[in-house]
Amino acid sequence: MPAFCYHRPATVEEAVGLLAEYGSDAKVLAGGQSLVPLLALRLSHPEHLVDIGRIDGLAAVDDGPAGFTVGAAVRHADVELSPVTGRAAPLVAAAMPHIGHRAIRNRGTVCGSLAHADPAAELPAVALAADAEMVVRSASGERTIPAADFFLGYLTSALDETELLTAVRFPSWPRSTGGSVAEVSRRHGDYALVGLAAVVGVGDGGRVERAALSFFGAGATPVRVTEAEQVLVGEHPDPAAFAEAADVVTKSIEPPGDNHATAAYRAHVAGVLTRRCLAEAAGRATGGGA
Amino acid sequence: MTADRHPLSMTVNGNRIDLVVESRRTLAEILREDLGLTGTHLACEHGVCGACTVALDGKAVRSCLMLALQADGGAIETVESLCDDDGALGPLQQAMADSHSFQCAFCAPGFLMTAHCLLAEDRDIGPTRDEIREELSGNLCRCTGYQSIVDGVERAVTALVEARNA
């Protein structure tokens, strides 16, 4: 692995001070489950690593009125095993079993996955579907970035090189709303060929009030297919509506083709996942459960 | 660049270790090269194969995906910790041997440590076969087709549950 200078700041202030000082020469290390492979493969060679894993203020999960907030040092396994997650952020809970393997989830962090912005990863798509907000700090202050404005391209987020993603905040989960995450991958735990994080909110009249279809592995960023979401709104959540939405997805989504799968195959799978996830999400919305 | 070195203190298989290590070295490299614990195997070195799995504070982790410095202050267990003090196979190892779990066994340390962490979980009933398969899904074996490995872990679970209820 290429040599670098290792820093272990004790506070967020110290961390953003280091980022301000070193700028593009520095990378943030949290769980390291994406960054360390990049270093091992010599695809990344930062001069400075800023290890935020020991900063106390970033280690908390908070379920307050502002929503479900996950600090930057919180590991996937902490969120997965927390009794709060299933109620407060059911879409996050649904994504967890798909993320790597147990040993990866024991080290990798939720915010690290978001900051890494891999378009084939689950959590960026979940953040986009659930209208999450990124809480970002730099030496000059704090700002929040909506998920819709955060993912700019392949492994590229709206974070400036001097900024640290300190937390992600998922808004309070609305009532009568269900979520579902599904994916197709070559092997369980691999990055998905295509995956979907779906949300269905059902109104008092039994019709769909809100739908979110957020695909991963389908472009340079996670992708919302709003045309298909619009098809669902106002309809009864039934197989006919799901099939129509799936049809729109397959026709409008433009996934990449590569040596793992063709674009046409991915578009087909996206439609299949649409039907499956909508059925599960609608069932959870109307069944009263998450 | 002059080597960037930092102090590292951890316990490895119950022994306190104090070193000064170069920041770019992984936990797997320190275990194998500095501590001579070559039971931990390195294959893919980018987190895919699971051969380097060790326990950190009781949880399974990939030692190739951790800087050694990230383990500072932690308690590491490696496959060397699984045998009895006299060098005889421990119960998990014996169960897997009895099930002929491995062929070449290059992957064995990773499977053993993954299973060790699973078995150490504090739960009323042992994991089901499906749960075992799920937990082992991050470890690759190119010899066996996995059935014998799952059999071995299941055998260890059965023995553990029987011992608990005895």
C-alpha cells in the first residue's frame, strides 16, 4: 500500500482543521471498507489519511424529533442491530442485510458509504428515496445537503475536499408508509448489478400518496425514476399499477452495460425489482408494519 | 517520504503487544510478518475472499481491510487461539475436521474465525443452517462447494447447544 501520513483527530474541529490544511491531498478514513481496498489496489494514493473513527461526537445514533440521525463513525452493524432502526428508518433497516457481509458491516460506516458515493451501493439510493439530509462540517461552518443534491457522479459527491460528512439525517418515517430494498447481484453480498430502494405511502382513501423508486447500479449516481413514481400516485396499490410502473421503469431507465450485464438485462431486472419492491412496500404500508 | 510510524498497542490472543508500526501496514501484515501468526491467510487482499478474517473485540473483521493502527487498543483473536493449550484441536476445529469440512484448507482460518464469532454470540438457541450459510457467505472456498463447511459449523453448533443444555 502506498505510504501516507496518518492522523487520528480527537474532535471534529481538529478533523476539519486537517482537511482545511491538506485539501485534496487528504482522504477521510472511517471504517475503511471502501478506502482500504482502493489503497491496496493503488487506485488511490492520498498523502494524508484523517481517521475519524475515534471521534466521540460522531459515534451516536439519535432518534429524535428531527429524524433518525447517524453519526459519521457509526458502523453498519450498529445500525443493523439497533432496535430503533426498524421503526425509525425502516428503509435503512431493509438495506442492511444487502450491504457486503457481516465482517464488512462490522467495520464499514453508513456515512462512509454515502460519502464514497458508489452508484452501485445500497445506502446512497436509500438516502435518495428517503429524502435524507447530509450534515456537513468544514472549518468555516456547517451546512446540510439534501440527498437529491449530494450525488453528482461516479464516486463523486457534493462534498468539498475540505468538508467532512459528520452525520446523515433521515426524516421521521411517515405513517402508512412502507419501504422495500431488493437487488440482483452475481453473488450474495457483492455490489448489485441493479437494485432498488422503494417507498410507498398510502393515504386514507387507500390510494398511493407518495412513491419513491430509487435505483442503484443503474447509472453514475443513484437514480430516481420519477415518471414511474408519478404513474403510481393516485392509484390503488395493486398489481396492475405496479406492472404499469415497472413498464415505465424498463422503458425509461438507462443503465450502463458492461461485462457483468448488458444494459437491456439491467433495464429488465429494474422492472422486475419494481414489481417486487412495490408489492412489499405497499404491503408494509397497509399492513401497519414497517 | 520518510516512513510515517505510530505506536500500536493491542492484545493478540490474550497477549499484550506494543509495537511502533508504519501507518500504511494492514492488521493482517502485522499479525503475519511482525508477530509470526501466519495462521491468518491473505489471498485477495481487498476484502472479497474472507481468508484473513480475525476477531476484533469479538466481532469478525477483515484484517486486510484494516490499517493496523485502526486496531489500536483492541483485542484481536486469530485462528491460533482456537486450539487448546496443549495444541489439540478446539471444539470448533474438531467439529469441522470430523465433517471433513476442508480440502486444501487455505480458506480455513477465515471460515473458522467467522464461525467462531458466530458461535460466540450470546443467544438462547444456536444459529440455524440458513443463518450459518448467511454468516459464512462472505468467505470463499474454491475446493469444497461449501456443503461440508456448513456441515462442520452445524456440527459445532449442535455440540455447543448440547453442552449448554447438559
